[in-house]
Amino acid sequence: MSSSETEKFKKAVSRFQEANILVIGDIIVDHFVWGSVSRISPEAPVPVVNVTHENLLLGGAANVVNNIYSLGGRASLCGIIGRDEMGNQLLKLLEELSSPTDGVIVTDERPSTVKTRILAQHQQVVRFDKEQTGQLSKASFNEIKKFIATHLESFDAVIISDYAKGMISAQLMEYLLDRMPAGKKIPIITDPKPDQPERFKGVTILTPNHQEIELMTHIAITDNESMREAARTLRAMTGSEAVLITRGEAGMALLENDKPIFSIPTVAKEVFDVTGAGDTVAATLALGLATGLPFTTAATIANYAAGIVVGKLGTSTTSTKELLEAVS
């Protein structure tokens, strides 16, 4: 990267602090149990993990919020949690960020979603999930709608963080799009799961990974032409302005309107853990678009951010300092 490009990127990242982002999606508590293994259980052929410590982290849509704050922006989370201890812990974590919690609806209808990962010698041994998926109740949906109607105009971008737990429905997307303010262009960045891609009609940009876009379009991606066709098909299905495909070790590919594919090679030096990398991409992309960057520049900065977090173990974020160092 040339010195002039580096300076342009640094200036763009410095403006992230001006952005206020609304994150709507499935809220998850990431529970990590760390330990070591020195023997196999006599009861079954499984490792015995000697636990050394545990920690709770913001996961799912809440991890997107965490990424935004790590990069200097501000964000509000909108979703549901259970009236339980894990829900209380999540609210405390958001308060530590100084992130508003009035969009987080507490319900007795389902428990807070928790993903527990057991790790030993820096390897994941097993993961178990506590969750109840499915459509929101009418009462919870009405609370979500009330929050959106009251606060939407105060945000510079909206991120849809879909983890297929039931929060992101066609009805919710329709309500959101109907209430977008006419006098203010608010980009909608969508990190989708493959089912019902028609839910996302009218969003600005989608950020599926390689497998997700294949499932959404029923097109096997084997080369640049099939990748271009899949992106065009998804754009046609949703009416989006752009599609950013995250491709792991192959980097990213951006299709904007009818322009040629813009390929972004990976900058990751080592890949330890891809947990939460999609959240980092969505957060960085939203900050870029919210502060007026073109798709190509915002996507390139998001690629740098993703390259940093995959080099860390567990649900991770990157900071403005790390991002600027990577760009330099």
C-alpha cells in the first residue's frame, strides 16, 4: 500500500468515532471454560479437562456492538435475552462498554442464548449450546418495534446480525424498512444466515460467507465467473446495492451494482480461530459506510480488521491502534 493510501485509510479510521450504529439481531453470551488435559476418562473415551478459569464474553449481535466500541464508534443493541443470570451478566458487560441497554428486551418466554466452549491446550474440546429458537412472541415483537420507531432516526447505520435464533424475521425486516427516515440515508449492513434470503429485500449490502451464498443462491462457486453469478443472483433476490463475500483464506470479494468483482486478498498472518470474524467484518464495514466511505474502501478496512481477529483465540475484537498498525 502506498503512503498516500495509508494516510487515506488512517483518516477514514479516525472518523469511526463519529458513528452511532444500531445493531439488531440474535444476542448470545459466549461462555469459555479454559483448562488442560492430561488423561482420558476411565468412564468413556473422552478427555478429562482440568478447569483453570472461565470467562463470559459478548457474543452474536452483542459481539458486533463490542467490535464497534473497540474501533472507537458507538452502538446500541436491539434484541431479546432471558430473565436469568446469563442475561444479567450480558447487561453488565454492555454497561461496562457504556452501551445503552434500552433496546435489549428481557423476557420470561425463553432463556438467554449461551454458547459454552471447553478449551484445553488452546484447542476446542467440545461446545454445548443453551437456547430456544423460534419466532418472537407478539409482546416481545411489539417492544422491539417500539424501540426501533423511537430511536431509528438517531443512527448512522443499521447492522442486521442474523444467527438464526428467531429474532430476524420477514415481519421485522419489513417493519424496519418501512420506518427508514426519508430525509436521511441510513445504510443497512446484513450478516445473513442462508434461510429465507427474501427477508432481506431492500438492505444496502449483505456479507455472506462462501458457503452461505451458495446455499442462498443454489450456485456452486468454483471460479470467479460462478462467484460473480452468485453475487448477482443474491443482489437480484434482495435488491441490495452490493454483496461482500467473505472467503476465509481467499480473502473477500465485493460485487457493487454492475461493476466488476473487486477482489480483496487476505492480510491474515496466521489463523487461530475464526469465531466472531463475521461480526468484526459487519462492524467495521458499518463504521466505514456510516462515515461516508465507498464500499471498496470500507470493505478493504474490514478485511484488515478480520485479518487481526482470526489471529486471536476465542471471541475477539480489534482496536483502532491494531487496525492502524496493520494498515501501516
